[in-house]
Amino acid sequence: MRFDKYWVLQVKAPFFVTKKQIDIFLDKNTAWIEKYHEIAKQKILPESEVEILKQKAKAYIPQRVEYFAKKYWFKYEKIRITCARTRWGSCSSRKTLSFSYRLMQYRDECIDYVIIHELCHLRQMNHSQKFWSEVRAIMPEYKKWEKELKWVKENIL
């Protein structure tokens, strides 16, 4: 197996497994390991693309937040664009809304869903039935976009 300089293959095995057994395992699974390596490489964005997405997010997300906030009477303090990898957005108790720049890679409806989701946390800081009713009242088809983003998280990120 050959990997580029940024790829490290780490093998963890119980103490009783011999080096020879590990080598056999690696030989048997070379195709899978190389396939995973290719997928992982595709997930890494060039720095220039990251900067473009950040700029797009800074221009697009605040104006969409403002649109929904005015239309549905939400009050927030500030908006942050983050580099979060595991969360699309968050809402703090201080009414700060945070959104990952990575959202800019997906459909407008997905972005709107995350914005609405976080705005609804301004009224319900949980995922109760009341919270989901609020989300549904604004975006009845929210489950479709939630499902799409979940798929992205499970299969691409």
C-alpha cells in the first residue's frame, strides 16, 4: 500500500495479536483500505475553496437569518460563521447563532432548514415536541432536508 505524505494508517489490535497476523489482515483488506483512503482524500477541501465558502457563508447566511427572524419574530444577538465539522449550526443561551461555513456546499433548502432549526432554539432550547412543532410550522417539509443533511454527515463527512 502506498499513501501520500498526509495519510497515516494506524492499526490498533489487542496485545496478543502478532505482527504477522496484522500483516495478513492488512494484505486481505488492502482494497478496502485504499478505497477508504480515496474517499478521505476527497473530503479535504483546498484552502482556496474553504476561503470561498467562508466568504459565501458570511454574505448569505446572515441575510437569510434576518429574513426568517423578521418574518417569524425571532430575536437573536449575533451570528457567527464557524469551521465546525460535526455541527451544521448551534444556538447559545446568549442568543448567538453559529453556522458552519460547510453548509454552503448544500442546497438552499438545507441551509434554510438549519437556520430555522437554530432560530427555533431561541424559543425552545431543546428538541421537545413543542420545538419540532415550531420548526414544522415554518418549514412543513423540514424532515426531507434534515434527512439529506444526515445522509451527508453519515456518508461524506
